[in-house]
Amino acid sequence: MNIETLAIHAGRSIDPTTKSVTAPLYLSTTFEREPDGSYPQGFLYTRMASPNREMLEDCLTQLEGGEAAAAFSSGSAATMSVFQALSPGDHVIAPLDAYSGTTALLKNVMMPWGLEVSFIDLTDLGQVEQAVCPNTKLIWTETPSNPMLRITDLAAVATIAHQNNAICACDNTWASPVLQRPFEQGADLVVHSTTKYLGGHSDVLGGVVIAKVEDDRFQRIRQIQIAGGAVAAPFDCWLVLRGIQTLPYRMRGHSANALKLASALVNHPAVEAVHYPGLPDHPGHAIAAKQMKDFGGMMSIQIKGGREAAFAVTAGVKLFTRATSLGGVESLIEHRASIEGEGTQTPENLLRLSIGLESPEDLVADLTQALDQAVVEK
Ligand SMILES: *Cc1c(COP(=O)(O)O)cnc(C)c1O
């Protein structure tokens, strides 16, 4: 079945008791036992499993083409479960420009816990091969990367992982399963912050780990989900599942709008650089074209004149909202270095844009007038 159909039907069925077409919301934390003590529906307590969570996990499993999924209360909780499923003393290879929350999680929580981590440039396959150690168990990928939109060759990195008895996990948040299918490129685990494109409306926090194979490693992740308790709440699952129904069409709109905007911005005199993998001269364009269906709704731009000029542009927008996060229907703009804080590698003149579903002409006009203003002020 194609993804437009799966997005609407996977994990859902007509409710047998009421015939409600839309999934009911089951808020009950506990479920009645039969007189013999059994649970014929399989539900006993919401932390273990819940009807809405099961629907969402089933849907996400099918969207990515895996065998099982575990839904968490945030993308970071999902990410952490993958690291916690390793053992102290294991070695992880992670990208230098991983999502800043993932970098902080590795440095501040998982390294003190005992993981060894090498942060490298994953777009350089020579560096990946060199970074592999005898105790390397996991290569963590994130492509397109945040906020530089660097493209990692997923198939090549997964091959290196497997040649060294390690696994490859992909944070697929920015592409979504509509634009990128990491399991088809060899990845073993896919992680999403469902807060972003899957939810799609900036009104719910969530995360998921999807496994290509329902093996012992996935059982360990399931155990961490249940025992740790950072599970996705019923209403949150309901919201993400509702958002997913329009995901394939939203991703088309985000991608088309972002390409129009990127193409319009490259020649603006106030712009030093536009980072968008859909532009033919982007260094990762060829690999992105090979492993992605389209180039997505995220981009970053560098403004001539440094930090002050970048802030002048954010001050001048009228339609874009100055806020962090991404993947919602509304366009967002943010000065990324100041969000990432101390130790950030992000250039001070960089603005990250999440391109929404407004009219592309209106978005181009808004950014152009803000950039024009920045040129005048200089
Ligand atoms: C937002 C984000 C996360 C973290 O997800 P939360 O839901 O905020 O915990 C992880 N990876 C990427 C790429 C993200 O954009």
C-alpha cells in the first residue's frame, strides 16, 4: 500500500462498539480483569500498553516499513532509550552536528553513565571508518542535519556499521517517512520526534523508536519504555495519529514552498549562504536526490554582517514567527546559535527556517522585506 493510504488507514479501524469512524480516545489508566484474572484485550495498565498508543505504534511501524515501534513522551526520551539499550563501555559514533539536545544527552547523561562517544563528520566516510573501534555498537545518523542541512549517505554508513558488527540508527525527524525510508537504506532503528512533522501542528510533544526487526534489542527498548515510564499519553497519541493523516500532503507543500523560498533567497544581497539540499549546488544534493523523495521544509540561511544583522532580519519578519521547533503548518524563524548556547558550532549569522504551508509568495515577500530592511540598516 502507498504511504498516502497508510497515513490514513494504518493502525485504525472502525470502533466496533460505537461504529465511530475517528479513533476513540481511551483515557482509562486501568482495565478490568476477567473473573479468572486474565486480560483478553491485552490491556491492564496504561504504562504497559494503551489502546491509543498501540494504534500509533502500529501506524508508525507501517509508515516506516518496520516490525515494531515504541512511542515515548518526547523525541529525546525515544533517543535516550536507544542509548540505554547499550551497555556501559560500549562505543557510539555520532555526528558533530547532531540535534543539540541529542549532543547534550550524550555528553551530560550517557557519557557519565559509561558510553564512549566519538563525534565526527558523518558526511566524510573515511572519518566514519577511522572512528570505528572494537567496542563500537552503534552509529547514530541524522540527515538532513540540524541546522546545517548536511546530508549523510545512509546506505554507506549502514554498510560500515554492519561490516563492524554495529547497528545504524537514523533520526528521521526532519525528512519524515514520506521523504526518506532509512530501513530501505540499511538502517536498523529509526527515531522520530513526533513533535515535529508527524504531529504537524505544534501542539503535541512525542517520540518513537521503530525497529526494522523485532529482535532482542527492540525488546530491550520496549522494557526501557515500560519500566522507565516515559510513555506517550493517550491524548498525545491521538493527536499525533490525527496529524499523520495529512502528513504526505503536508510534506509536499513544505518541500515545494521551501524550494521556492531557497531559490528566491540565494540572490538576495543580504544573504551570504542558503543551506537547502534541494539547491543543485548544495554539497549533499546528489546524495539527497538519491535517498530522499523530496528535500523537505527545513533550511538555514547565513546573513551578511554577522549576529546583529541576523537578529535584524528576525526583528523585521511579520509573517514568520520567531520561535524554535519545526514541522508545524506555520513558518518559524530562529537565531540558532543563541538557542543552542555555549559550545555551539553554529555560525552566529545563521537563521534556521521551518517553512510552513502558507502561500509561498507571501513567505518570499515577508523574508525579502525583512532582508531589504537589514541591508538598509547596515
Ligand atoms: C526536536 C528534535 C528532537 C527532540 O525531540 P523532542 O520531542 O523535543 O524531545 C530530536 N531530534 C531532532 C532532529 C529534532 O528536531
